[in-house]
Amino acid sequence: MDLARYLRDVPDFPKPGILFKDITPMLGSTEAMREAIERLGRLDVGRVDKVAAIESRGFLFGVPLALRLGVGFVPVRKPGKLPWKTHRVEYSLEYGTDAVEIHQDGVRAGERVLLVDDLLATGGTMGAACKLVENCGGIVAACAFVVELCFLPGRARLQGRRVESLLQVR
Ligand code: AMP
């Protein structure tokens, strides 16, 4: 199955110059979602004890992937959203900074975590999520994406980590 057929290009969203990769056609197809989760679940990344994903589109793939692998799911969220004690990591954007948080007890020491998000652009968000897992004492098994924008330096920013993607946009 050609999963790329289930992505929609939306020019100039959310601002001029950005070509937004819309995953809603994929979400709307049981066949495409089943295929995407199956392919993510088959990635050869060694033992996986938890799946962690970044809000909000990462959750759409992270929860079914965790179910498919038979492991628990851990949410990574923007500041102030998680109710329990959190770790926080800040990361730089083109202008300014942003941050992500994880529950301190979301990942236990020594657990191997597969991180997932819908799309790899600059890698800033995923890099911060990896640090959160490590702040909990976890080990990053791999960073998995449905879509990778290869013309951006996301993979380089995640250097030293295992990076997997289902669809590469060049
Ligand atoms: P980055 O931290 O730059 O790798 O950005 C990754 C996050 O931003 C992902 O969670 C994506 O959902 C979102 N994102 C960035 N660029 C795009 C794009 N061109 N199309 C769709 N989502 C994007």
C-alpha cells in the first residue's frame, strides 16, 4: 500500500511558506491506519517497554502502536497540561523557545522507550522528548515518524539516536 496517497499537502498552513502535511486522510482510512501501525510495530528496534508520543498528533499513532506492541503508553505534553509531578525540557524554535513535559513516573529506570510522532521537521520537539525519557532514567530505543521532511535537518539534530520513518519527503 502506498501510504503517501493518504497525506494531503496544504500550502501556506499555518503560515505563508509552510507546506503542511495533513494526516487526516490517513486517520480517515482504516486500511491506511492499520498499515501504518503495522509498519511502525514491525520496526526492528529491539525490546520496547513503553511507547511515548508527543501531543497531539503523535498520540494518534502512539496509542494504537502501544496496543499493537502490548506495552504501556506515555504522553509527552506542552507545559501545564499534565496533572502529576513532571520533568520539563526546553528547546529552541526559529524564534524563541518551547518546552515539553512528562510525568516523572511515566517511564521507570532502565525501560526502553519507543518515541513516536507524526512528522519529523527540525527535530527540536523529538530531541526534547528524548531528553525527557532519559531524565526519567529510561533508554530511547528509537524515534519513529510517519513522515520525515528530508530537506530539513531533523535527522542531524537527532544524531546518535536511531531514527525511523515510514514516508520520506524530499
Ligand atoms: P520539529 O520539532 O520541527 O521537528 O516539528 C515537529 C512537529 O511539528 C510535529 O509534531 C509536527 O506535527 C509539526 N510539524 C512541523 N512541520 C510540519 C509540516 N510541514 N506539516 C505537518 N506538521 C508539521
